[in-house]
Amino acid sequence: MGMSTRNDLRIDRERLWATLMETAQFGATAAGGICRLALTEEDRAVRDWFRAAAEAAGCTVEIDEMGNMFARRPGRDPNRPPIAIGSHLDTQPTGGKFDGILGVLAGLEVIRTLNDHGIETDAPIEVINWTNEEGSRFAPAMLASGGFGGVFDRDYAYARTDRNGVTFGEALEKIGYRGSTRAGDHPLAAHFELHIEQGPVLEAENVAIGVVTGVQAIRWYDVTVTGQENHAGATPMGLRRDALAAAAAVIGAVEGVAREMGGVGTVGVIESHPQSRNVIPGRVFLSIDLRHPEDSRLAAMEARLGEEIAALAKARHVEIAFERIWHSPAVAFDPACIKAVADSATHLGYTHREIVSGPGHDSVYVSRVAPSAMIFIPCAGGLSHNERESITPQQAEAGANVLLHAVLATEARLSRQR
Ligand SMILES: [Zn+2]
């Protein structure tokens, strides 16, 4: 097949949409969403469906020790590592029909499209279902792509438990998806992930395709403000050590630093003691989540916030413990893979812009061991992790077409380099 034929290829929008709606029945909720927690009977059912559909499309399906599923469409050269398309089929308890699922089923649609047109590739093309991306049943999130990327070892993963004390290893065994291949013992030439944005930017700007250049750096903090409990009537304003009023100033500082330094900052948890109407609060706990696309800027945000917190503690005569408890460095995706996504969007005539992902994704960990990039499409209102998560068939089609062409262009580029 010549390049002109490849350039004219388009996925089948109606077939992709029908596939999305068909698999949405596994774990369907009354409100129109999906409850398909990792390694449950619903997850087993959608896995069985995916395996059968992939085999019907001429793929072989390999399962690794983390339950990751690799559906391979052979290439002319069986010794070449595949160009992979991966995301996840598990959902949140009140999840939607597209978060993760679109990325796997669009991969299946790419393979069906290649089959329809008799397109052969030199390298194999592979569609991957990464296990337990959501982290809702088994924490942490992205557990099995993390196993693949060398972040978590097998024994750690197998020992994770759900709320009923069932381990990840037991649950894998029970649904019949504990494979024998060592996680990560499966080289990939590249990895592409199509996903809904889960944010409002593309929709607000009326842009069809987000060319994802990386994932933001994240730092989490615990903050404890200690003042002094005292009578709300008898203590004049100038003589108080009010921990909650100081915490309010900390929240203001988080917002100010994030706005001024181009990042995002969130106080999601606040616990004030002793919770009495006529007692000045003596102790407050806060959580802080700071994010920025660049590690160095996030470090600067942390330093600046630390200075502001120290100054306001002094001014308000309270003690403030500001402790970082977790961090995830920024991820920069592979320049050649990013370019393949942008060029494909241009070739197809879709509006596009570069974007940095706020949420984490399987590609964060996969990018440690394989050149990777992501494609975002808008979702209504930026809503996700919600049964009302919504996209249109046209938006799904645009994303899947960009995926198809990014994969083919990467396959051709790597073939030329050999
Ligand atoms: Zn997802």
C-alpha cells in the first residue's frame, strides 16, 4: 500500500460509537454512567469482550502478571517492537462512558480500519488495556502501568487491598486475568493515548484536539496551624491567636501564589478544632495541592508560599507546620510523538493547540520506558469522574482519526530509521 492510501484513511465514526455504547453496558448505572471497578465481575466481562473483539480483528492477546492486556496486530517484521495505543477500561464508582474507555476502543477502531483497507505495517500495532488506572478499588492509581514502567514491583501491587481486604493479586486470579509475562518485559516502540480532557479548556476555546505535551508536576502538603483556644467574648481582637483566621490567610496565600505564578493551587480539606461556636479555634489542619507544568516553577511556588506562611504565622502569633508529603515530577512527552500528533491534526484539518494535562494518566508511567504522547478531545463542561460525562460522536471521531494517523506516521518514521 502506498503512502497516499494511508493518508486518506479515516476511522468509522458509527462503528466506534456503537462500540462505546455496547461496552457501556458492562456496569451500566441508572444515571447513564458506568460503575466498573478494577478486577470486578464487570471488569472481567468487558475484558472478555475486548479479548474476543481483538481476536476477531486478527490480534493475538497477551496478558502480563499485572493483568495488562496487549492485543497485537502483527506487522511484516515480527521482531520489531509494536507501536502501542493504550488506556484503561476500569472506571470510578460513578464514572462516565468515556474516561479511559475511549482510548482503548479507539485503538480497536484503528485496527479495524487498517483491516478494512488491507493496510500492512512493518511494525506490529498493539492496543493495551492498563489494569486499575483509576485507583478507586486499589490505591494507588495507575498501579499496573506503574508496574510496567518500573515504578511499583509485583509484590507491592499484589498486596494492595480493597475496602473488604481482598488483595489485588487475589482479585486478578479470581477473574482469570493473572498472566505470566513479567510486567515491563514487553518493549514498546512508542505509546499513544487518546483521552477526554477532563477539563474545560478545549471546549471553552472551541478547539477539537489537544496536543498533550506533558503532565503537570504535583506537590501535596499537610499544614497544621496551632494557635490558642480562648473565649470568643472575652478575648479582644488584638490579643487572639486564632488558628482558623490564620488558616484563612493561608488559603488566600495559596490562591495568590498560584494565580501570580501561573500554576494551580487547591485547599481541599480543612478541619478546625474544637468546633464550638463561642471558642476561638486553637488548631486547624489543611491540605494543599500545588501544580505547575514545570518542576522549577513549582519549586518556586513552594518557596514563595513557605515565605508567606512564615510571615503570616509571625504576624498572627500562631505556629504553622508546612510539610510536603508527596510529589510527582513533571512529565515531558516525547518530542517526536508530540509532533506526530500535531502533524496528524493539521493533516486532518482539525483545530488544535498544545496543552499540559492536569490529571495523571497511564502514559505518565509508560513514558518512562517508551516514547509517548497523548491526544485530548473536549468533554462537555470539562466534566469527568461523573455519570454525566459527555462527548459527541464527532469529537470521538476526530480524536480517533488523529490517533490513527499519529500511529501510522510513527510507524513509518521508525521504519525509515532502520
Ligand atoms: Zn482516565
